Amino acid sequence: MLVVETKNEVRSLVDSWREAGERVALVPTMGALHEGHLSLVDVVRAHATRVVATIFVNPLQFAPGEDFDTYPRDFEGDLSKLKKRGCDACFTPERASLFADDFSTTVSVAGVGENHCALTRPHFFDGVATIVTKLLMITRPDIAVFGEKDFQQLAVIRRFVRDLDIDVEIVGAPIVRESDGLAMSSRNLYLSGSERAAAPALFKALSAAADAARNALWADIGVQVEADLRAAGFSKVDYVHLVDRDSLVDIDRADRPARILAAAWMGETRLIDNVAAGPTRND
Ligand code: PAF
């Protein structure tokens, strides 16, 4: 696997592959790779002949006081996992090479980029949209893949790619879960033993809510989910919302393809998860 640090190197590499008729996929990550990230490599392998991962802990998507400094980093371990998984290259830019001292541009997505996670992390989607735009412009892949665990992030990326006419196909990859249902996340490393034992309650509560949403109004179910999460040990529930699967607009019954999105705190760790709801729940 080639490890490339500069924008020019990665661009020449991708250009040369594309000129040779290869189809190139991008797998953007912030490192601390787990099976969820590695499954993204497998998912795009089906659509591409070359896979380029990126590892960059993006400062733009962390607010002051969030976990940028302590975000787990395991650079050598990540490279070895990507290599074993059959990645062709990994782009590992330095912060200074991406941001000029007077960097002053933000990509901001209204609508799907508002509400839900943006309610408590208002900086987050602008930070993601700006860095993903840059990574797409630098590497110019045919296709890029993002996990459905960050369901709102995926919707935001699809929206700005469409709105800005960026010539790339965006693919969503299914959530990968631990055997007890907890969605894989680099931040699961922050959980203590007892927190880790309690954390799968999030997926259980959302799955039960998706079943209940077949026959009841969300207003009643949502209140119950929040109560269940608190009873299971979650200290704070940022939100639990039933939304239209495509627009992410809140809805009051699951009478169309829908998603239940949630963010809740287990001690000091904020966990997010989501499940399908509505007519396509078991598709
Ligand atoms: O999902 C992530 O890991 C990050 O938000 C992303 C898409 C790599 C942008 O920094």
C-alpha cells in the first residue's frame, strides 16, 4: 500500500489510475480504524478497481472543548489494517498543507445540515462538508463511501455533492455492530467497562421504537425511548427523532421510508445511532 502525504502526490496517483482506465474509490476517515471503517473498503471494492483511504483528524469538525486533542490516534495500526484489507493507497495530509494561515472558506448545507446533531454541535456539519469537499477536490475519485452510522453526515455530503455539481458518486455503507448491537465507533474506546456494558441499550431502544412506530404516533414513542435510555444509564439524551429517510425532516408517523436518529451521552461519551423505520424497515 502506498502512503502519500502531499496533495500533488495523491492527485498524480489518482489521475494516473484514472487515465489507465481504473475506477478509483475514496474512503475518508479520521483514523482509529475499526471494523466499521474497514467494511467501507470492502463496500467500495465492489464498485472500484482502486481504493484510496484518507486519515486526517479534521479540526474543523470539533468545537473548542470537544475531544480533538484526545481523539484516539493509532497511525501505524491504521496503516497496517488498511494494507491487510487491500487498500491501494492512504493519503495522510499534514494539517498545514490543507489549511493556509488565512484559510477562510466554509461549505455549509442548510436543511439536512440543520436540526438533529446540529442542534448541539452547530459547527460539526460545516466542518465535515468543508473537509470532505477539499478531499474530493484533491483526490478527484470516481466514488466515495461513508457509513450510515453518521446518517445525517451522509445526507449532508450527498446534498452538497449534488448542489455543487461535484463529479463523484456517493455510496452509503451499512452500520457495523458489535455482537451485542452497539454500533462500532472510535469513541467507544472512551467507555468504561460498566458504560460499555450499558451502551447497547441505545440500539435496543431504537429497534423497539422502530417496531412501535408501525402503529403509534411518534410523540408517544419518543418520550418512551428517552425514558428507556435514562433508565438504562444514559446521562443525557441530545435527541431521538423520527425523520423522513431522504429529507431528514421530522415526521409524526412512520408511514413512508423513515429513520430514527439519536444521540445520547453515556457518562462523558456522546454516542449516536440510527435504525430504519417505516415500510422499508425490513427490506
Ligand atoms: O466520518 C468521519 O470519520 C469524518 O466525519 C469524515 C467524513 C472522515 C470527515 O472528517
